[in-house]
Amino acid sequence: MAKHDDILKDKYPAKAHAKQVVEYLKSKGANVDGVLYLEGQKTHMNEDNDQEAPFRQRRYFFYLSGCNLPGSYLTYNIATSHLTLFIPPVDPDSVVWSGLPLSPEEAKERYDVDSVQTTPEVNSHLTSSSTPKSAVYAIAAQVSSSTTFLGFEKTDFKLLKEAIEECRVIKDEYELAMIRKANEISTEAHIAVVKAAPKAKNERELKAIFLERCIALGCKEQAYSGIFASGTNAATLHYVHNDQPLDGRLNLLLDAAGEYDCYAADITRTFPLTGKFTKESKAIYDIVLTMQKDCIKMMKAGVLWDDVHIAAHKIAIKGLLDLGILKDGTEDEIFQSRTSVGFFPHGLGHYLGMDTHDTGGHPNYADKDSMFRYLRKRGALPAGSVITVEPGIYFCKFILEPFLKDKVHGRYIDSAVLDKYWAVGGVRIEDNILVRDGGAENLTNTPKELAEIEALATSQ
């Protein structure tokens, strides 16, 4: 049994997270006292239908509770460090259809909380003399109309959200164990898809195989909508159709991962549908793999993510110059022109945790520099953070045809050589990296060496 499985036998560390959030509030100069208040997501019904919509727990609530039950609430008494969870009571009509819900006694045993009550007791708890009335910290638009904060001297709807988002950046060992578990299961699903691809006829078959493996192995939910992009479909960064025929396509870009108990993996692999990469596909794959490996080597606590992103572009430029796709300029001239953005238009990676694009990255989508506009993390990487490293090179006509006509970019691109690469579509390789003092740890063990990929693609 892996070490992370032993860690996951314990309770999710909700109280430790609550204390970290309070410390963040104090670091912002707040005279922190009173109560933290959070509500979980409620069950919603599909429009014009009597069926429930898929449930996804609010991440702010889960971070301070570890509870995935719909319609739950929590309070945290800052002075006493007392965490109270409120769960739905028994509804006799619901029991007939859905069975008995979790009891307060069972919830107390399962979750890292000090006491458990039922949701009808929320307001009486908030108005009780035992609840300090100096301040209540909550999240705007996540407070039910039935909840009353009457009696509190101060109501803050801003700072708690910021505090949780910033605290989520640094992962504790339990959180890392869940991300490792999500990676472990997702890796098995990736391998199953590569092995099945030679006999598959349509992208949707491969999606079905991926979902089956994830669910069977313990990831009941997907971390995000997976991408099963064959051939030129891989030139679309977040391809959504996943239903096109595979016949005549060179490669499949597979960007998909499971979610384990509200924590995500995020893995991308590109492999040949015929079992062997073509000369052009192999050349692009080699560049992207070098981009990823060299960037991972740079990573350690304190490194500027912007600098790692720049390094990826410079490696891409050198590789594309060597292939003759780029021409008539030095590496620095082409870098300064931002022509490489046409081939690598997205950021190198993003924080990962309860959300695939996790909180705390402080992107600047208004950046006038096209190279950094979609970089979802800006600034230095702290120890304990988890970030994806996902370089890619794409041959997207929607992007590159205007580049070819542009007087700046067009002079650096050899259209005759480029024509040989359109069928490659796109190549992306993505791993999940834990930043440490002095280095980094790769949490993703999905095969990615060219020989490994080709061997799997021909193993069936």
C-alpha cells in the first residue's frame, strides 16, 4: 500500500485549515475575533425536471470541513477554536427514496470537527449567548436568505474568501495525499486509453474507457471536462466535442484526470494513434518534452514562474528554428517579436488543488504582453504549492494564418515547412509538480518518454 493511502485513513484536517485561515486574517491587520461562517452547496434541480443536477461541493466550505454533504453549514469560533458542523436532519419523505442520511453522531466520527448539529439549529446557534458577537466573517452571495446575522457588531463579506484562497496555495500532507491518489488513478486511466486506441473508431470510445477506469478505481468525478482530441482537433486548446472519427488521424491529445474526494489531478499526454509517431510528430514531441523537463529542473521555492514560462518559450523557439519552421532571425529576435506565442499561446501552468485552476495564482488577463496574458500564476513559487507544467506546440490555422500575413511575424515563419506540420495538430505534455525548498517533486507517473508511449500504443 502506498504511503498516501495510509495518510488518507485519517480525517481531513479541517481544524488545522481553520486555524491557518484565522492566522491569515490576523496577518492582514484585522482585529480578528468572532465567528467564521460558511455554507455548503445545496441540492439543485434541473430546470423543468424532477431530477437533481450534478452536485459539486463549495470548495471554501470543504476546506474548513472536509464535508461533501449537500445543504450543510459550519461555524468556527475564533476565540475557542471550536468548529461546529451543521448537517441536514432526517426527512421522512426523503428516507423512503434515498435512505437514511448521515446522523450527527456518524458525522462527528467522520469529520474533524468539535460538534455536529442539524441545519434547523443554525440561527439559534448564531444568536446564542455562547457565540461571540464581535464579528462574523462570511462570503458574499454564499449566505442563505434565511440566515440571520442580527446581533453581530461587524459583518465582513470580503476577507474570508481571500484568506481561504491564499491558504489553499500551500498544501498539507493530507491534501498532497489526495492529489497523489487522483494522479495514481488517472494514470491507470491514461494507460488504458493508449492501449485501447488502435482498435477504437471514435474519440468518444476513448472517453468512455477513461471514465470507466476512473470511476472503477475510486474517482467518481472528473476534475474537469476531459479533452480527447484527435489529429488537427488537438490544435484547439480546450477541445470539447470528443466525438469525431479517428480514421486518418495521426495522434491523440488526451488531457483528462479524475477528482479524488474534491482534489484534482491534471494530466496531458499525446500519443500516436497508429502506434508510431511520424517524423514530424516525433520532432514536435521531442521539443515539447524538452521544454517540460528543462522547466521542471528550474523549479524550487522562490523561483519566478514568469522566468520558467520564458524558458519554455526559448526552448520552443530553438527547436522550431532547428526544424526550419522558424527562420530569418536570431533566437532573441524571435523571442522579442513574440512570434512563438502563435505556436505556444497559453501559460505554462497553473496551481492545482481542489480546483483544476486553483486559487491564489493572481493572473493578469489584461496584460498587454501576449506572452504572459494567459499565465495563470504570476510571481514566485512558494514551497508546498502544487503547479502544473504543461508546455505545448500547436498548429492552429485560426492563430497562425494571421501570423503568416503579419509583417512582423510572417517574416519569421517558413510557410512551406509549416505545411508539413498541420496534420500534427498539437502536442502537450502535462505533469503535476510539488514545489519544495531547493527543488521539486513530480506527482505524475504517467508514461511520457517517447519509447514508453510507442510501446504502450502497440501493446493492446
